[in-house]
Amino acid sequence: MLYDLSLHMGYVYDVPASGARHVIRVLPLSLPDRQRLIAGSVTVSPTVDEKTSFIDFFGQQATSILLRAPHERLDIRMQARVMVEAPTMTADLSPTLDVLRRELAEIWSVDPTSPHHLTGTSPRLPDEPAIAAYARETVKPGQTVREIATSLCSRIHKDFKYDPDATTVDTTPREAFKLKRGVCQDFSHVMIVALRSLGIPAGYVSGFLRTLPPPGKERLEGADAMHAWVRVWCGEALGYVELDPTNDIPAGSDHIVVGYGRDYSDVAPVIGVLKGYGNQKADQAVDVIPVK
């Protein structure tokens, strides 16, 4: 499927800000046999004083900008054309939990694709006993890793309500789990904590979701902004599988990957610092349009 993407992120400051340095991660990745970025650009207004691009540890393209002069508003725009192929769902060759632990122990690599980066805690995802108990309740004897991940994906979708007013970008997994409400970031963070508590490597995927559904299909939740879902390591034979707990579906040709990380902190679309005081308002608009 060929898509044209556009993203606008705007920040309005109560008092002009200055000395702003930000890192922007919004361009889709090129992934072998999955996704190809044909063309893409990131523009910023007002005119920046410095702009550099680099590839981060997990292979995501990032843009670093510096604005020295005072400015009342910051506008970031991304446009891209990307070709996406649905991941091929093969037979379930994933092991049981006991076998998975042995396979993990035999992996020595710590390169960016290593599942070892997706175990234990990470900056935004501490251990949460209540979520761990929830995960254990979901597991049935003899289930494979992919069956466990799929069951958790479905249960979170069923038990949680999609509510963009219930949480913020800083809501913790513990708070979201207690509320049983939130957005794609919350659904994904809770699922990742649950999987890791079982010893299953799981990470965060940032990206875009097709805005307009195919004929006869319901509109997917989370399509008006950047989306998030979960990447699960299902053993050496099967590798990584991506699941979307917000919509209870495997990631497919409607899911466009921007970046992979341990949690939101690794793939936040904009992070940075600036000089200023007072409040700021942010808005975001996304269009994912299939090209006929």
C-alpha cells in the first residue's frame, strides 16, 4: 500500500521562548520487506539557527534543531510518501515461556535489535505488581509466547476504554491501569509492562495509522494523531511480532513505523529544552492518505 503522510505539530507559548533545542523523530523508517520511505522532509518555523540529522541507537532518523531568538510559536511539519507491506503472519513457531527463557540466555548480542534491550524496566516502565498479577491471570498452561501476547492484547482492549481526555503524555502505567482508560500510549505501556513481567521481551513502536478505513471497515482508534503499538519478541524461530492493543489487531499495512524503542521516552516525536516561563499549548494533526 502506498501512502502520502502529513503531520503538523504546533506549540504556542504564553511568553516568547528562546534558546530552544529540540530533537524531532517523525519520519517513517525504511524496513526490509516491510516498509520503504520513498521521500520525506521535516520543516520547522520559525527559521532555525542550527539543524542536523542523525541516526539514533535504535536506527531511527532524528533531526536536532536550535532556535536562539525569542519566538511565540513553533511549528513542525512532516511530509512523506511511504510504501508499506503487511507483515507476513506465519505459523506459530514461538516457544513456551520456559523455552523462551533458555533461548534468551543463549543470545549474547546487544546490538539494536537484541531482545535484551526489551526486558526488565526502562525509563518510563518500572515494575508494577498489579499489572504483573493481571498478566499472570491471563496466561493459560501450555500457551506459546505469541498466544500469551495475543491474549493480553485482546484482554487490554476489552478491559480498557479509549479516552483521550483521561490521561496525559506523562501518565504512568500504574495510573492508566487503575483508570482502565487512556490512549494508545497507555494501552501499549500497560501491555509492555505485563509482557516483561512474564519474562517476554516487549518494546514500544511509534508510528502512524491509516486515517480512512477501507470500505465496510470501522474507523480505527488513534488515527488522528501519531499512534503506538507493541513489539514482542517471540523466540528465535518467529522473531518479532507487532500487536496493536488499542484496536486488538496485529500491525498490518495500515500501520506505518516511525521508530522502535523501550518505551515512549525513546521515540517521543519531540523532546527538548527552552528558556521561558508560563504555559504552552500544543496541537497535532495527521493525515494518512492512500495513493490510488
